[in-house]
Amino acid sequence: MVPARLVVPIIPEMSFHAAAALWGTVLTAYNALVSFANLTACDHVLISGASSGVGIAAIQIARQVGAIPI
């Protein structure tokens, strides 16, 4: 059994495989920025691969914590 706080709904058009793969990019960016680098509000972060899946997730995560993505 999985706790409800860990379950995320997916849109009907998305397959289970695509939904599972989506989290790989988000978690990669999150671990690098928040867990490893301790990114906080007003920090500046250079995202060199901003057009990739991980780069786009990094931009979104940086903005979410109040950091400034470059």
C-alpha cells in the first residue's frame, strides 16, 4: 500500500509508462538543485542544458523555490 501523499494523478491521455518516466527528469533536477546544492530563494543558478527535459524541470524547480534561473 502507498500513502496517499505520494500518489499523483495523471491525465487520461498519458500512459502509465510515460507518467512513470516523467518523474525521472523532475527528481534528477530536484536532487541536484535542492538536495545537493541547497538552492534557496534569491540564489542564482546557471542551467546550461535548459532546453532538455531535466533543464526545463530545473527552471521550474528554481522558480518554485524563489531562485533565479539563468
